[in-house]
Amino acid sequence: MTEASIKKVNISNASEGEMGQAYLASGANMAMRLWQDETPSDNPKPTSQRDYEVLGYVLKGKAELHLDSQSLTLEPGDSWVVPAGTPHTYRILEPFSALETTIPPARVSHRDAAKA
């Protein structure tokens, strides 16, 4: 049977993940999350590798995304894709806010838990 209900999540009551992300609407096959006002740093975040694909869109600020030997500067209006299973890291250059969609949903089976 097909899911026939509409879901709504307002940022004011969105749950927060352990890495600071706000979880927005999610369905059976994808989920949205918001990173808001991430703080700039001289050092990149720890490298991570997830079992979900990430599509993102920069709302404000600037960051560097590093994927294997590739490096991108992300600024407002830019979007990006991190394929599932790809080691990556990023460094926040200016206070940064971005919207991401994860496919499949990051929260299922603790896929979004911080990993060493």
C-alpha cells in the first residue's frame, strides 16, 4: 500500500542530531536536514564515509568540500552531491548554513551517528 499521508516538520520543533543538524521532513526513501550557522574553523572536520548519498544546497556562508583528491569551494546558491560510501571532509570558511537531502534517510538504523 502506498503512503498517503502528508508530513510537516517546522524548524521550531525539529529534532537535533548529535552533530548539530536539524532533522526536517523525511519519507521512506529520502530525508532532509538543515545545518545552520556552522562555525568557521582552521581545521577540517574529521573524514567521514556514510552509507547514504547526500545532495546539498548552500543557503549562506562558505565551505570547502574535499572528496578523494577533489576540492570544491561551496558558496550561496551552490549545490553538491557526495556519493554513498565516499570518504569526504569539509572545512567551514564563513558562518555556514545548508540544506541537505539524504538518500536513503540518514536517521534510519543510526546511519547519521558520528563515526570515527
